[in-house]
Amino acid sequence: MPDPVEKQAKPERPVVDRKARLAAPSHRPTKQKPDARIGNWDEVTNLFDPGIAMQEAARCIQCPAAPCQKACPVHNDIPRAFWMLENNDFNGAANVFRETSELPEMCGRLCPQERLCEGHCVVGKNALPVAIGKLETFVSEWQRANSPVPATPVAPTGKRVGIVGSGPASIAVAERLAKQGHAAVIFEAWPTAGGVLRYGIPTFKLNKPAVDRKFRDLEALGVEVRTNTRVGEDVDWAQLTAEFDAIFVGIGAQTGTRLGIPGEDAAQVLTATNFLVRTNLPESDLPESMREPLGSPRRVVVVGGGDTSMDCVRSARRLGAEDVTLVYRRTEAEMQGRVEERMHANEEGVQFEYLAAPLAVLLGDAGEVRGLRCQRMALGPADDTGRRRPEPVPDSEFDLPADMIVVAIGYGVDEDWGEVVPDMVRDRWARIVADPDTLQTNLPGVFAGGDDVNGADLVVTALADGHRAAEAISAYLATK
Ligand SMILES: Cc1cc2nc3c(=O)[nH]c(=O)nc-3n(C[C@H](O)[C@H](O)[C@H](O)COP(=O)(O)OP(=O)(O)OC[C@H]3O[C@@H](n4cnc5c(N)ncnc54)[C@H](O)[C@@H]3O)c2cc1C
């Protein structure tokens, strides 16, 4: 697909004293101290102080080529926003982010900026990059606190779009179509809307009132959200196709991968999502079946090596576990998650057991979890992901004591979706097959995007899919 930034003429950028800006000191917002933060579920990183934010924005050298903007999957015009911010127009800066993103509050907090915008920041070649993510969070939160987020109602077109799932991809589709006057109705299986923004990402990375505010925006635009409604169970596909002119499927990738080892069915072995939602959310946000309290495990072992596993170990510390260990079959160098998250986990007292793979859950006489039997691994040649393959070391078994084990080794798309819509073409990993430009599936008027098409990915890539799908749905509706 052509790059929308490449297509445009290069914008005029203000002329600034680059040398002075490159020499200016960098700034980062303050954080809660590790000892304090493991005693609460509040966000770890504080918002920038306004004056400091202006100084940090003024480190941007206003490159006309803006590699940061190109590297951003939704192509936020970062230099333009930061020029406004450094010139005291916080509202204008927030609106620049909102031109291309429905979720700047979330992306600022959650994107892996080190491999997206900040990873391409020219200032970062010789110094710390401009703190793009933290500044995006700052301006969008400043706007929330000080001025209404603009929403202009438009005349209804009479066209209706059904949206399955309420994660970032669906949010983008709903907002963009509602702003064009189409009626958007979201169907969400969980009791509350937000997808992984609510049911997965811990509150210490993203506070849930930020998610509530987003849904209030959508409500103000006339978007209807039907929670506790699983398509395929509470409403069937035929009802959707009869009620709507077009459908967007944004069901995410929410099925936790299993370890496939003996003892895994024990009650104290939990999937990452089950553990995260029961630790981070109030009972009222959970379905009845998940309301049983987790108790107070003293020793928790988490298996995995990505950001979700960091969310789990850090949640375990906040739950009060004294001894929290991460088991990962490769070394830190092969870990794919954010460095910042690992640093936070380290600071919070998590132990890392690298080059170890689980063999069996150890159970007591009453079937309770007593520990995890592991085996040492060594790194062999690279596999098809380019990372060195872990290989078992003979006679290297060892046991880690544990009262609870959390499995955070990846997510896949719900296999059962094939039973809900048997005619929808999916690949061998159960991902929905959609046209890369329009995100149209093989079914007329049915579009899909986000993790259910890409596999487990990012908030911002789901948003980008939502943008392309909304454009294609809008074009499709115009033909009806
Ligand atoms: C624990 C965790 C931490 C993460 N941390 C980060 C992070 O820090 N940064 C980042 O960028 N990304 C992160 N991600 C990934 C990111 O959250 C996802 O890529 C993103 O949410 C995908 O958006 P989506 O719209 O495709 O689907 P989702 O957010 O998965 O939403 C899908 C929704 O569809 C609903 N649904 C499913 N089936 C049905 C049905 N049949 N009927 C009705 N509703 C249905 C689900 O209940 C869910 O609410 C994380 C993921 C997890 C699991």
C-alpha cells in the first residue's frame, strides 16, 4: 500500500536553530518509586509538568522529512504538534494528534516508541530521542482536563454498521463512521467495553477512566455499545447481516496459548488474561465466572518473555506475592517486549530465570500447585524468526516452588469464530483473511482488522487497520 506520508508534499517546517536544540538537555516525567508503586495499582509514570513538556518539545528539530511521522503506523504529524506545544498551544497540539489517532492517550502510554517514532527520531542519533510518547500523553491528557475534545455531530446517512468487538480497531472504525453520519453499533462479549485496553493491559500502565472517557466520546457521537453480547452466542451472525448494511469484525486475538505440560489444568494455573483481569479490575467489570478472588499467593511463577509476561509479574508483585519469578526459554537479548517494562519489573523485585523451559506443574496431594519443574536450555542456531533456537540441556531439570503459575506465552485468534461464520476465509492460524488495502473479507460488506487479521500485535496497528477499514466501509456504503 502506498505510504500516505510519502504521497503528500513535504510540509513547510519552521526554521529552528538545530545545533542549539541538539545540545539542549533532555527531560522525562517523574515516576512512582518502586517500593511505593508495588503497594498500589496506580500508573507508574506521572504526566509531564507543563513547563518541562514545552522544553522537551522544543528539542524537536522540525525535520522536513519527519522520519518519526513515517515510522508511526497512523502517521501522527509529530513535529507540527510539538511546534504548537513549545509555543504554548497545548490544545492545538492535542488536536494534531487527534487528526490521525482516536487514542493518543493510550498510544502515548503503550506504543513501543523505541522501535516506532522515537526509534527514528533524528535527535536520538546522538542523545536521548525526544520523549514523543510521553509528550503525546501529556497534551492529550491536558486537553481532557482543560477543554472538551471536539466532536461535531453530522446528519445521519441512514446507513447502519455492526461492529463485533470493542478494542482499538473497532473504536477507530466506530468513531470514523459515526463522524460521517453512519449509525455504528458495537457488540462486546465482556461486561464492559474496551477490548484489551480494559481486559488485559494493567491499570499501572493505563488507568481505566481513560478508557471510560473514550467510550463517552463515542456515545456523544451516537455510537451504541451492546456489552455482555457475544456474537455467535447471544446474537447470531444471521441477525447481524439482516440488521446492518456492513459489518466490521474486530474480535482480536484473545485465546491464550497453552503450555501443553502435565498438571496445567490445576486451578492455580492461570492464563495471562484470567490473571490480569482478576487482579487489575473491579468485580463489577468481570463476568460472574471470574469473580472468585485469587487469594494471596506468596510465590508466583510466570512463564513467557514478552510484554504480557511483564504485566503478569508486575501484577503479581502488586497482589502481594513476595517471590515472583519469570521463566523464559531464551536470554534477555532475545526478548521481544519493551526494555522499559523489563526495567520496571527488575526495579520491582522480580527474579528472572532465563534459559529455562517448563516441563511439568508439580501438584500436592489435594491437587494444589506446589511448583514448576523446569529444564535448562541452551541457544542453538537461529530459527525462522531470526532468533537463536532454545535447545534442552540433558539432565538439567530443576524445580521452582510456586503457589500459582501464570502462562503468558502468546495469544491466538478464537478458533470458534469459524463456527460463528463458517464461510469466512481464515488462515491456518485461524486469522481472518482480509484484503491488505481495504480489509474486506471474502464476504461482501464484511470487513475485519486488528489482531484477528494480523495476529497479536499492537494498539496502534489495530488503530491503523481501523482507519483503512472505515475508509473502505464508507466507500462500500456509498455504493449501496
Ligand atoms: C496483556 C496485554 C498487554 C498488552 N500491552 C500492550 C502494550 O503495552 N502496547 C500495545 O501497543 N499493545 C499491547 N497489547 C496488544 C494490544 O492490546 C492489541 O494488539 C490490541 O488491543 C488489538 O486490538 P483489537 O481491536 O484488534 O482487539 P482487542 O483489543 O483484542 O479487542 C477485541 C474485542 O473483541 C471482543 N470479542 C471477541 N469475540 C467476540 C464475539 N464473538 N462477540 C463480541 N465480542 C467479541 C473481545 O471480548 C474484545 O473485547 C497487549 C495485549 C495484551 C493481551
